[in-house]
Amino acid sequence: MHELEYAGAPPKIEVVATVPGAPPAPQGAEAMTILITLPPGSPGAPPHRHSGPAYGYVVKGEIMFELEGEPERVVKAGEAFWEPGGDVIHYQDGNNLADAESAFVVTMFCAPGAPMLTPVSAEELEARKDRRAPRPSQG
């Protein structure tokens, strides 16, 4: 293995998260990186899906994150998240803080010509409600 030479102190490299067996990006995908800043208490985007995988990192604050089939969870500043995209519904990405902004960066791999996200209808949410993990408020 070839060692890199640095003029000064080498950079500190820290693995934040890995995704083993991550799904492939759609054929001809466009990679897009966005910064989302949520005002205090913002619910974020309504339930939606992405055409390809998305990888994110919370820059500040904390977000409530929930994917179809997984329990909702809080992702805090310095933590990462990912979603496979495709048919999986992304239920929540709101600000978990009522008194401060939260922000996260996401890199998405979108199918050519597909929108960044596609909202899910109330009818589809109802038809797939058995795929949603029980929420804490549901006991």
C-alpha cells in the first residue's frame, strides 16, 4: 500500500457511517447533494420516496427520521442516515427541536428525469399502513 506524504500534519479521517450491501443507483443516475435547513418544529417533507438511494449527515440539531418498516428514530448532529430509495416510503425527516434550527446534508442518486422526491398519496399510505413500524405514540 502506498503511503501519502503530507507537507504538514495529515488530516484526521473519521468514518461516520457505512452501509453494507447498499442498493445500486439507478442506471444513468444523477448524484445530487443538497443542504436542508429546518426551522424550529418543522415537520419536514410530507411522506415521499426517492428514485434511488440517499445518504445523509446531520450538520446541526436533530431530526426525526422514519423509513417504511423501521421504527422512527432521532438522528443528531454528527450522525448519518441512509435510505435505499425506490419503493420504500420515507415518512419523516422533520426537526425534532421546537426551539432551534436543524440542518442536514443529503446526497441522492436520482434516476434520469425523475424528481428529487415524489410525494405519496393518502390513499397509498392507507393501503400500505401495515408496512409501517409501530410508532411510540401507538403503544
